[in-house]
Amino acid sequence: MTFSTLSPQDIAQRYHQVLERLYRAARTAGRDPKEVRLLVVTKGQPLEKVQAVVKAGARDLGENYPEEALPKIQALARPEVRWHMIGHLQRRKASIVVRHFHMMHSVDRLKIARRLERLLVQEGRVLPVLLEFNVGGEESKHGWPAWDPALWPQWMDEIAEILEMPHLDVQGVMTIPPWNPNPEASRPYFRRLRKLRDWLARRFPQGRWHHLSMGMSHDFEVAVQEGATWVRIGTAILGPRPGTPSPTGG
């Protein structure tokens, strides 16, 4: 069993250190730490590391690619573990999410919402989801364009249609800010997402807009200060993953 330079004990220690940092950030911001949930990003990590972090106490795990996640889900087979889709979803992979994932943080367009709704009808289940918005204006990022408030009314009809889908339980919003090693550089984007969430809540009071999924290994404390309810953390707990790091992960 290979953990690169991290043993199961190292992973457990790093997991609890991140939890403590999260709780401390919440308390400093005057928030109840129970309002913030830790999503451990396991994308690109071997099953052994996933098993180690689950043994340490993790219950919410995030993956970017359904086909990569499926063998881990089947091998782990732990009913108390909840799997979250956090990456851009191709339509042909949607059935994996519908059948095997607890929640999707990255509904980024109307077409994928329609696809999910059709499959969920067939499965007879409701899927909690978050809507993804591009608050930084980067062409490489997915989500509805939201870097300028003047753009927000342009996609109101699409959001309204999604909220009418009975098998998608919209619970909030998600974003990935432009990469910057300075955590403070992410703060304006986190604030923009929070303002967008509040704007949506006023216009669509029938929806549930309580979740803000934002913040990764390098900036999650700033995200907590700005209201995050989900933080997506991978590297700070499991170490670097093979290949080029993804900005969707942690």
C-alpha cells in the first residue's frame, strides 16, 4: 500500500488539523462551526488514501469525474459516506451521478439540469444540488456568467425553470475563484457569490439558498469568514494528487 510520503496516521492528523482550522475560522468570524461542512476532495487519489481519511472521520467526499469515482464508491461501500460531484458533468456521465452520488455542487447549465431531471424521474429520487456561477470571468471556468451584476438578470428564466424541476433540490450556489496563492485575493469573489446568493433568494423566495460551496486548501479560512457552508479541501489533507492540480478540487 503506497501513500507517497503520507501514512494513514499522517492523513488522520492532517484531517483533524484542517477541522481545527475550520472551527477556529468560524469562531473568529462569529459563526457556529457547525454551520460549515468539510468536503474532502478525493479526485485523483488512490483508494488507500480514501480509506484512511474515512477512518479518520471524513464522511463527505468530493470527486470531479464520475467514471473515476465509481470504482472507489463500489470498493468502499460505506453507507455513512456521502459522495459529492464537484466538477463539470458531461451529459453521458449523468446517470452515474444520479445513481451513486448524494449531492452535486456543480450544476452549471440548463441542459445538464434537464438531463439530470429526466434521469431522476426514472430513478425515482431527488438529488440535492448547488448551482455553479463563474464570478471571475475566466473562460476556463464553468457556470452561469456572474462576474458583473449587470449579467445576473439575463439567466433568471433558466434559474426559474430549474427551480420548477421537482427532482432537483436546489440548496444554494457554488463557485471557483481565479487561482491566486494569496488567500486574500479570493475574498472579493467569495463576497460576490454571497451577494449573488442573497439576490437569488430575494427573487426566488420559493428556493432554498442556504448553502455556499466555496474555498479550497489555500483559501478556505477566508471563505469561512465570508459565509461558506461547504469548503472543498483535498491537498491540505491528502497531499498533492498525481498530474496537474485541478482548480475545482481542494
